[in-house]
Amino acid sequence: MKNRESGLLLHISSLPSRFGIGDLGPEAYNFVDFLKMSGQHYWQILPLNPTDLYHDNSPYRSVSAFAFNPLLISPEYLVRDGFIKREDININCDKKVINYKRVTAWKEKIFEKAFNTFSSVSNKEKFEEFCMNNQTWLDDFALFIALKEYFRGRSWNKWPEPLMLRDQKALSEMREKLSVQIEKVKFLQFVFYRQWMELKKYCNHNGIEIIGDIPIYVTFDSSDVWTNSELFKLDKNRNPIKVAGVPPDYFSKSGQLWNNPVYNWDAMKKNRYKWWIDRIRHNENIFDIFRIDHFRGFIAFWEVDAKEDTAKNGTWVKAPAKDFFRTLTSELPKMSIIAEDLGFITPDVVEIIDIFKFPGMRVIQFGFGDDFPDSEHLPHNVITNCVYYTGTHDNNTIVGWFKKETDKKERKRISEYAGEKITKKNVADTMIRLVMDSQANICIIPVQDILSLDEKSRMNRPAINKGNWRWKLREGQLKKSIAGQLSKMIKIYNRE
């Protein structure tokens, strides 16, 4: 990780768009231009995996740890590449928030048209090359999605037993029966990958590196668990025995019950962590750096009986962290990760981070509580080998935090620390400057904070399962004057 640089946090879905959701089209390139103009070196995003309405379109609750989200495909570039016509995208739903139901229905229609065009093309060499290069996950994922559609959304453990248990004869029969649907799934993955790699090339050419995000766990009803059931703690009927979560913390008094199946680390260790190595290698290809969410779960994870209603009664279970990361770094020596080490962190987590020299994370919002002025999240205590945030996607915006989540004591501490009276009008600018001024190698600022937006622009509220992931920029919000202000700040704090 380089010294003294900075970047902005904005997910692709939050880019401005007249199609109802941000995508990999022209506005993504405009944002890269803004990053360059404002002196930034990083664009941090959230996971790119598929989302669905059932899981409130959370990018952390996906049907695949490898696949891409077709909703982020650019309709304009489908026109450019000859898959659909200009009149097919005459729509304007540039609302303040994303309406996923409407967006999904509309995009499925244009995807159908694009696929029909593709089906009539004789030369599919690049498509076939993509399928070959990604066959370790793509074949099973495409079949999984086709089967989900065929069985009207039923979870894979409710499919006929031969399919649930992956009997090879049954799988072959369904591959033949659903061949068109399977091809369509692969086509959309191919289109996303091409658009994404084109955007990544533009980023890198302009001196911008992309920081991706990898959720530690996968969803039970996913192609990963269906395909690799032995790697998870499931019973003979393929139901989860134990599920993941976190104990009570800053975000939730009863803890968070995520309900993801936990890994069977004994089985993982036997095959030298092949699934994880494949996953990390895949992410190395599409990102420059990536954050691993809930990093402490690699050292010890909160395991809850699948029958429990809350995460309160879980227990900590150790994972083979040293062996895992030694294997990983040996197989992938150029791997560049950020360890999300927020929340309940114990000495064994710190030990692993120190041994492998992974940069951790700090968030200035956590610095003004009862452990003030000793908090590791305050600028004067922040270590060099970390990424420092005004907030993450799980936090309120700085203005929203100041208005809604700080008490009189904390607001007094903030003003005393800053050396001036802090109000909702100047709190975002002040916190950005404090983060920039720190000795952290990298600082990342959510776009909402450079715009001084309040709690209405928050991306996610942990432990609340509805209404998240909907915020998006409006066209013209990121003005040149803001880029100029950021550029000046970059120079002042020597983050050029």
C-alpha cells in the first residue's frame, strides 16, 4: 500500500442515471474524471455480485460469490455494441432513490432483446473464451439461476432430491432442457465483464485504482453452497446447522443474525482452501485492491444455532487463520487486501493482521465516545498502515451522525478536538480535514460526506432489513468547484 493517498467511496448503483440505477456507462467514466480532477487515487465500491428483491438488493447477500450484477450493465453501451436499438432505452426514471422492482422489470426486458440479438450472431469467439476462462464457477452458476427460474424461486434444498444432491445424470438432463436460459445467464455475465474491464482500464489509465469489497460469507440459497455443500455446516437434508452473525455491538443491542451458513473449516483445510483461493484470484483480476468484510471471522467467528431468533446466544469458534493466510499468500503473493477489523477485535485478530501486515480500518465517527481521547479511531492515534474513513457504507453520513447519533458530551468533544465550534454546517468539512491530516496511508471519504448530505442519503442501516442500498446521486451534484476544493485539500495534506 502506497503512502499518503486518498479516494472516494461510491457504489456503482449510486451513480447518476436516467435508467433508475447507476451503471457501467458514461456516468461511471464521468466519475473517474471527477476523481482525477480532485486529485484522488482510489475509487472504493461495494461488492459487484448479483442482488435480488428477496434480500432487499443487498450486495452482501448474493446468490454467488463470483458472479456479477446484471442490473449494473449499461443500457447505453448495449446500444453502442449493437445488442439493442436506441429507441429501446427511451426512458427517464432519474428518481432520488432506486426503485429496484421497477428497474429489474425494465432491465429484464432489454436484456431479453439483447440476448435475442446475440443468439443470431455466428461469431461468438470472445464469449466462448470468457466462458472457458470462468468455467470453475460460471457453469454451475448459470445452471443454478436457470433452475431457480424453472422452480419459481424455490430454494435449492427444496428442489427434487436428485438436483438438490447434484446427481450428475439429473444435472445433465436439466442442462439440456434449460440450455437457452443457461446461455442467457452466461451472456449477461459476459456483457458485464466486458463493460467492467473497459471501465477498469480507463480508471488505471487515469491513475485511479479500484478498491473492491468481498463479503466473508455467502448466502445459503446460492450457487456456492449448492455446488460446495461439504464446505459448509449443513445437515444430511442440506439445511444449515449453524449460521453466522455478530454479538451485540455498536450497531445492534441484540447482535446481528445474518443467517449465512458458516464454513466447515476442517473441510476447507483438507483441500488447501481451494474455494477461497479461486475466489481471491477471481477478485484479483477485477479489482486492484479489495476489502474483506468482517475480517475477524477468519480468526474466530460468531456461530449461532440455526433455530435461534437472535444472535445473542452464539459462541466464538476458532478458524485456522495462520494456516489459511500462509496458504493464501503463498498461492497469491501479489494479493492486496484491506482487513475490515471494526467492531469486537481481540488480540488474536491483531496478531494475524500484524503477522501478514494487512492494513486495517479506522473510522473517525467511532473516536468521540467514552474512550476519548484514547480511541484508536482519533486522528492522533491512527496508525500508518490503515485506511481511514469518515464513515463506511454501514455508517450514517457525517452530517447525519452529528445530528442524530451524537449526544451533548460527544458534540463538546468534537468541538474541543477541532478547536472550533462544530455545527451540522461545518462538521463534514472538518472531519474530512482531520482524516486527511492523519498519518494513515490511505483515507477514503464517502461521496455523501464531500457533499455534506444528511441521514436521508445514508446507504445502509445494519440490522434493518428493508429500505437500504437505494441512495443515488443526481446528475450535476458533483460540480467542478467541489473537485477544486478536494484538490486543494489533497495538496495541503500532502496526499497527491
